Amino acid sequence: MLTGIGSTAVAEKTNILLFTADDLHAESLGAYGGMPADLTPNLDAFAAEGLKFNRAHVNVAICAPCRAVIATGRYSHRSGAMGFMPAREDVPDIVNTLQAGGYLAGILGKVGHSSPKTSMNWDYAFDQRELGNGRNPEIYYQRSKAFLDLSKKEQKPFYFMVNSHDPHRPYCNPDKLTKGAAMPSRTYKPSDVTVPGFLPDLPGVREEFAQYLNSTRRLDDTFGKVMQALKESGMAENTLVIFISDNGIAVPFAKCNAWFHSSRTPCLVRWPKVVSPNTNNGTDFVSVVDLFPTFLQVSGVQGPRGLDGRSFLPLLKGQKQSGREQVYTQIDSKAGGDSVPMRAIQNGKYGYIFNPFSDQKHWYRNNNEGKTMAAMQAAAESDQAIAERIKLFRYRVPEEFYDLLNDPDCLNNLIHEPEHASTIAAMQEQLVAQMKKTNDPMLEAFINRSDRGAVDQILVDTYGPPKVKAKKSPKANRNKKNK
């Protein structure tokens, strides 16, 4: 059943261009205080032309499930795409919805990850191999020009999802360039690196991060070429452009997890005559689950019921919007199918994480740990602090609580600190309400967790006592077997 998502419509349909980076650390951008300061000149210039969100997050810090949230406007357990798996075919998606509203839908790169349903048929699509391994700015430029020309030829507004494969691994090594990939406009060396605070500053980390900077610079080159194609098309003035990353950088304590730097994404928005240039929003939490309803309201296209996100069009217009005091994030399973469920809530001050898989036996591993983890493991032989950090990463603890204002790198778990007990209880209650609202399969695991805190009585009062499965007698089991 279709219903109007919002009353806002425009006489001339607004074009929508969503550009995503792959595994980009938000603070790599100069607009977010990144170092070296001139790493991302095109993105920094773009930020000055529009709105920068400082509290933007992805809801799942893994590429495929994150993109499924974008496509469906639903949390993973509400669409079925709980990891590297498809969404249910009965779940509406952004491509079919906008196409039904008269839009031309195009995509460059990450086609499979961005199409969680087989019924999502893009009008125009080129994937990694056809884009210089997803790492060639000139090819992105040519493919973008062709799609924009097609939009004008067919006289249709467009939804264009442009996905760079940078700075995803393999990082750009100038001495061993990936086939089809282009050299970035500038390269970097270990001395140029500022190591993120959630990692130790080790020579091996710096060596790998220098190559990550090369890839990030090439991402910026690609973004600049796509914006050039848009400008040359003559349609930039009527196009909403949003830039995000699909998750944090692929190193320990970022991608594939629920810490602050796992899910935090840059979010830059330009929309001439609607979004004021050089503006910042440091108050409101927005996340990728909000993109689908936002695009519907911007386009005036009628959309489906049942979306989990909310349009943030009022924020783009500089208006206030209530209910944006926190964000919910999660992990279910990652590449390879390993189930490592996590649930988290973050607000402007604190972050709370529940790790149902943590039993001090399950050994966690990211799919992309690279030279950074190797350097940490070597250093751990003589550095107890790094050894303890690796232990936390590998085994976790059931619950984590961080003071994000003073510890955004999530180095000090305060879950057992008495002074934070009431805040932890309140955030647990909020998380449970969210899990109940969305029929989260992890709700029962949370209520029945062994390491319960002060919120227990609230949960019991609200949802009843923990469920205990009755044990059958051996005789009963034998009788059942004999029937």
C-alpha cells in the first residue's frame, strides 16, 4: 500500500545523487579536522558549499548490510538482510519506488552490495571491473556523463548512486598498483600519517595508513570528477547531492563493530537554493536508515509504509526537528557468515553496547585486519597495554559504556562505574524499547543476559520475567522418540 511520505513536492522533480565512499574514516576529511589538512580538497570544497552533519552514523558498520539499510529504509532484522544475505522480496526498496515515480535509476560500483533484492533492476549500471577496479576517477567521470546524458534524453529526473571502491583494501601502493586503478593526484608517506586515537602509533600502522591516505586521495579525485560531470550536465542546480561512507576504516576497533568510529560517517549535503552554504549541524543525529524517507519527501514520490527511518528534510532547510537525540546501530553477521551480534545506542554524551556473542570463548576476527593488527600483535609481546587491547578486541565483554565526549576512541569501558549506573540504566531502557518496537531477535538475549545491571527490574516490570525453557524428563524424550 502506498501513502504520501510528506507534503513537500517541487514543480520540477529534484534529482538525487548519493555518493558513497567505501571504508572511510570520517576524520580523514579536512572538513572534519582530518590530517594532513589537504588530503581531500574536492570534498572540503564541497562541504563549504552546503551542510555538514557532525552526528551522522551508519546503522550497520559493514558494507553490504549498510547498503541494504539504505535500499530498504529498514533495520537489518526488519528487511532480512542481516549480514551478507538478501533482503526479503516483499520488502519495498528505493529503486523500484523511485522508478514507479518516474525516476531514472543509475548506479556505479558496489552493485551487488547495493542491490539486496533480485527485483532491483537499475536502468543504468556499471560495476567494479568496468570502473578501473572501482578506482579510476576518469572512468567514473565518463560513466557519470553518459548517465546524466541519458537522463536528459529520456527527460526523467534521476536517482544516481555512485559508489567508489576507495579507500577499501587493497590500499593504494604506488609500487604495486591494482590492475585498472589510477594513481591518485598525490601520494603520502608514513611521516604524513596521524594515527587515529583508537590505535597505537606504531611504525607498521603508519606504513599501512600511508597507503590508506593514497586511496583516500584517489577517492577525493573520483568525487571531484563526478561533480565535474554533474556541473557540465547543467543539472547541478536542481540536484540534491549527499556524500557518506558505508562504515569506518577497515582496521581493528572500527569497521564491523559498534564503537563510535565504527559507525560514524561523514555526511555532506549540497542542494542549491535549499541548503545554506557553509553550515554545520552538530546537534541532530541522522543515519542512513533516514535516506529512503528523505529521498521520498524530496522527490514528492509516494512511498511505502513501514520504513524505520524519518525524513530529515526539515534539517536540510535549517529547521528544527525533534526526536534526533540518539542513534541505534547494530551488527548481526559479517562476511563468511560468522554471527557476532551487537546492539548499541549513542547520544551526544555516551555510548552503550551490548555484545550477545561475548562469552570469553568466541574469538572475534575482522575480515580485514591487515598490517595494522600484525603490528599490534608484534608490539603486544612487550607492551601489556596493547596486549590487553587485543584481548578486548578478540573476546569483548557482554556490555560496554563509554563517555564519548571525553573518550570518543572508546578506550575506557565504564560499564561497572557506580557514578554512571543511572545513565546506563536509562540507555538500556531506551535500547530495549527500540528492540521491542522493531521486533529485534536480540531482545530476549538482552533480557536473559547473565551480566545484568540496574535496569533489570524495569525490564521485568515492562516485559515480564525472563523466559526459562522447561526441561523435559529423559522418559518424556524417549516416549516422544518412540512415537
